[in-house]
Amino acid sequence: PHKKIQSATMVKKSITLTLSIGTLHPTKEPSTLFANAFASSIPNKNPLVSTATSFCPSTPLTQSTQLSTSFSSPPSSRSAITTSIYNSNTNDESSDSDLTDWVIENLENENESITRSDPIRAGEGDTLPENGLAIAKFRIFAADNSVGNGNSNGIDHDVGVGGVRDNSNNDCEEDDDGLIPIRLLWGRNGWGTGVHPSTRLCLEYLSNAINYGDTLLDYGCGSGILSISALHLGAIHSIGVDVEAESLITAERNIRLNNLHFDENYGTKRFTGLHTREVLPFEVGPPGGVDICVANILVGQLVRPSMVAAIVTNLRVEGKLCLSGIRPGGEVDSLKEAYGEWIEWVDEDYGELAAEDTEGAMES
């Protein structure tokens, strides 16, 4: 809503979408995925017709009208994603969560919390070393680890509805080995601590890929560990996306636990959590797209046309894409085929890692 839809500048190769009355179709295969993804984002999912009331163009629709026309939508049909992303310059501490209401409603009650703190358990029950798990530029601790916190008083031991309190005394200074501490809660849903090879590979990649001021799209954010690492390294904002609402809650609380949720200098929030159903083509992140997208998900999800569309349409030209959670060989080839029309692969950044060579993987 209220944004110009551009067909040629958001992806690496020019794609022209044309409009015929009642249907949306591309002129270049296999770009149907963009048309399908765009059509599915129309309010109420009505077909595009010249008399549509839920999707009103500023100029009359004619046969083969290009989708570079500026469209505006009635206020009643504006989606939650627009508000949740672009109203990020407020520091409203009256609510424990910035997630969209329908995403998190009825997930918790006062007797059962999604997250809790523990001295050694984090993520979905992974066991972390008492002295932390060192990966790239980070050392990862369970939330209630006294070594990682300096003292255990910085953690809210009674993590009920509302999650972790704002702990302004936690700093992000490097430890004696020059590593940045990351603390993670034990969540009912919140995968990713660094003990799995795919997470470790992503952390190692981000340690060298993030530039100051970047915006990250963390697709399949789980615990939020990749968003946390990127924000520590200088990313100005991270957008975490997950299909599991409980994961979004866990990620948001982990961001707060590590004091990365708000930028005092600019008065802006640094993390936005979105359910996959809130993600629209060209609508996530700043105009022009995010600088880096990392997606640590199973290959069956990564190659789905809807996910390919969601990722490449929200990645800026010359942006970086890191895909993980895949096996060498055929799965890699499948990804290259699915994304190859829009992505140039950087072979020197390719990496593999086995579980038996990953600290903590076999134990967890």
C-alpha cells in the first residue's frame, strides 16, 4: 500500500509484469512466481479488475498496463505488515511485545511460558558449555549462565508472560578473548544456538559479511541468534521472519535480553518480527530492499516459489544471500536452479561442516 511497485530495479534481471483484466501474468517465464506472490498479497485476494474496490489504481487500468503504475489502497485494506515495519521509530514500553497481535494471541498464559532461563540449556534444549560456545566473533551462553552474565542477577528468573525484562546493565563488551557474548533463552520454539553445523556456518559467514548500517532479513529466525550477531556487528536493523509464532516471541525476547532492541542514538527499534503470512514482495525492509538475507531452513522450503519470491523481491540489487540448512550435492544444485535467474553465486563463500566436527552438535 502507498508504495510504487517497480518491476525492473528490485531484482538483478529486468522483469516486466503486465496486467490483463481479471488476471495477472508475466511476459517472461519462469517469473510466474512473482505474479503469483503479488496476486496473493492483494487485500482479500480479489482478482485485479478495473472495478475492484479493494485495490484502487491511481490511473485507469487498461489491457497490458505495466505494474510500474503507482497503486494506492484504501485505509481499510492496509495490511499489518506496513504498520509493523514502518512505525519502528517509537519506543513504546507499555507492551511486552511489538509483534502483531494476531500472531501471538493465546500462545501463553500465566501458568505456562514460552521461554525460560537456564544455566546451560538454550534454544530448544541444546546444552551449551559453562564457559560458552566460541564461534567466529562470538561466545554463546545460556541465558542464566553466571559466566556469560558476569552475574546471574541480570536475568529475570521468573520468565512468565511478557518474557525477559529490560536489563540495561548488560553490556556488549568483548570478553578477554575478544569475543562478543550472546545470551539465549530456552524456548518452547526457538531453534538455533550454534551447536548445529548450519547455524555455525551462518555465524561464520555473517562475521565477515555484515557492514555497519546494513539491514538484515533473517528468514527462519528461530531463536534470533543470527539477528543478534548481525546487530552486534553493526547492522542497523534486522527483520526476523518465521512460520512459528512461538519462535518470533523467543527471538524478540532474546533480542531484548542482549539489549539490542532499541537504538538510543536514533530513537529507533532495531528488530522487527514478522510471521511468514505478513511478508509481501517488495514490502519488507527499506525502499530498495535489505542488504543481506540469511535463510537457514530446510531445502524443501527454500525452493518453494513463494519463498524464492519473498526473498529475492526484498533483497536489494547487489545484495547478499546466504542459504543454509542444506546437504552437499543435489540440494545445493536445487537451490542454484531455483534462484539462478536472479542470483549470481559466489563459490568462494561456499562452506560445508559435519556434525561430528561441530562442538556440541553430537551432545545436543
